[in-house]
Amino acid sequence: MALLFFKDRFDLHEGKEDELETIDYVKKNIEFKGANLWILIFAIFVASVGLNVNSTAVIIGAMLISPLMGPIMGIGMAAGINDFELLQRSLKNLGIAVLISILTSTLYFSFTPLDEAQSELLARTEPSIWDVLIALFGGLAGIVAGSRKEKSNAIPGVAIATALMPPLCTAGYGLATGNLYYFFGAFYLFFINSVFISLSTYLIVRFMNFPKKEFLDPKREQTVKRYITIFTLLTVIPSVYLAYNIVTRTFWERSAKEFIKTEMDFPRTQVIASNLVYSSDSSGIEISLIGERIDDDEIQRLQNKLKVFSLDKTHLKIKQSGDGGTDLNMLRSDILKDLYERNELLIQNKDQKISFLENELSQYAESSKQVMDLAKEAKINHSGLESFSLNRAVVADITQNKQDTVLMAYAKFRQRPNNQEIIRFQDWLKIRTKADTVSLIIQ
């Protein structure tokens, strides 16, 4: 009874679309031409901007509109139903999509003024065990959702989870900046994701007994099956080996970090840097220490402790104060240099501000001296002048929501002059102060 309950609950044939309809659905999403190709280009630009400004939301939006999943699922479908023509079409269109994506992102990163690698971009330069698992289970979810009568939102979700687009954009960044480590690391991540999405599609297609392509010529059928088998083995075997290396490296790095955290704890000595170098034959842990030196016996004890953390083929290298690489004086010099470089721009800005304020103060002092000279000169031409003031003022224009600096003059006369005298007085001020406009207040 319980078995029937679970069998009915987990039955993949429930709500399944006709197999031929599902195959046709996958085929329709393979081609990259016309609107589909332009959507890919625009999505690549959006993803590149997201990586550039370190915006997770923008990257997710780009992945939602990305059509990259089509040819990758097409490869798995073709291998599952022995359709060599579909396999060729899928590989061709995937190659076009990858080429266009890398060229587009390279173009963007060649012209963007923000050339610093952000955390979202750096996260796509090296695959981990989690990327393998996400691609595998994401691909399973994608093909199961694609085989349903009722198409759900699982396909866009798979596109987000497997993150096919950001690695291609990161590869473009690597080409634009000449960083081949970023290029190959990101492309390696895209390759791993693509292979395991195709593999999961292949497994579901075979598990659900999708009808294989029929051939009128038995020899042609055998030839196609042979090609499909060779392609599948050439794809799966290296990918499994690569995935095994990724898993091994992930566990090694975790053990190495645990070793440093547990064993490299000394009362008067501190770890200032650590470098982990993984290799299947001989890995290395390089530690830089500052403070009281540890003796050779302690170093040997630490070397022996590596086996406890399953780090058998790992060599421990320790640099200490006085070894030439971590001398205290050199460290102090490096810290001071770093502080200077960090604050150099701030110092320059402060010098500019001081120079600006000194210049403003000088102009203000010169202007104050000029007022008395102008007042005496104005008294000669306008005998009724009793007091005079001249200053620069900030005027806010509320209607246009802006402000401006104008030269403002104030003049008090025993008897208010007529309009002609006021105009003559204002024109004289413009000539004497060399100002385009003068705001004159008469009392």
C-alpha cells in the first residue's frame, strides 16, 4: 500500500506531454537567429552591466531573458533519442551563442570606465562542487518541467540557478582585460554547467522512454548510434573526471582551512597570510607568521599533523619574521606605503580645497579694499552719495530651482537720483568692476 502511494506520488508520467510534442518544444528553442539572437545580445549586455556594477538583481534579470538553455537541452535530447541531425544543430547553435556572447561582453568591457573586477564577477572564475550539483539538479528540473502539459516557471528558474550567462560575460571580461586566468576559469565553469545540464536531460529522456528516431536504413541507424555513443562517452567521461577533481579540491581546501584555524593558533605569533595551492600530486600550504618565532620541532609537529586532517600529499611551508619575506621592518614599511597610497588622493583633494579657500580669501580681501576706492570715485561723479557697499551674493531662483552668484551694490543718497542717473551709475559700476551684470539697490 505504501509503495503504491509513493509510486503514484512520484510518477513522472502524470501530467506528461506527448513525447513528440516535448521533442518539438525543445527543437523550437534551439535556433539562434533573428529575434532570438538579438534577445541573447541584449541579455548579455544586461548581465555584463550587472557584473560590472556588482548588482545581483540585474544579473538575475538578464538570466531570466536569456535563451541559452535551448541548445544545451537540445544536446541532451539528441543523445537520448539518437537524433544525430538534432545533435549537430544543437552544437552549431550553442557554438554561435557562445561566440556571440563572448564577443558582446568583450565589447562592453573594452569600453566601460569601470574596469575593476567585482565580487559577482570573481565568483564566476572558478567552478566548485556546488556548481556541478546545481547544473545537474537544475538540468533535471528543466527537462521534467519541459515535458509537462502545463508549462511552469521552472525553465526561467533553471536559467537563474545554473547561471549560464555570467560565466560567458566573465570570459569576455578576461579577454577585454587580457586576463587569461579569468577567461579560461569562467569558460571552464560554463562548460561544466552545460555538460551536466545536457547529461541530466539525457538521463530523464532515457528514463521516461522517449521514442528514438527511426531509420529506414539499418546501417545508417547503427552508424548514428555509434556516433551518439562516442559523443556521449567523450562528453561524460571527461566531465565526470573534472567533477571528481573539483570535489577533491573542494574537500582539500576545506581540510586545509580547518588545519590553519585549528593548529596555527599561537599565543605570541599571528598568521598574517595564507596561500593554498592544490594539485592532485603534491599540494602546498604556505603560511606567513609575525611575532615570536616557532622552532623547528614545532614546525615538524605541524607537518606531521597534516595527516590527521587528510592532507597526506601536502607540503607545509612557513615564513616567519626575519626569514626575509616577513621581516618586521619590511612589514611596517609596507603598511606605511599602503596607508600613504590610500590617503594620497585624499591629501591631494585637501590641498586643492586649501588652495581654493586661500584664493577666495584673497579675492575677498581685495574686494574689501576696492569698495572704499570705488566709493570715493563715485562720490566725485555723484555728490549726493552718502554710503556705498559692494559684495558678491548667492541668489536663489525659486521658479527655475537654481542658484547663481551675482555682484550686488548698495548706494544711499541724500536725495534719490532720477532714472537716468541710476542707469549711468550702474553702467559705471559694470565698467569699473568688469562684471557683466550688477544688481544695484538705491536708497
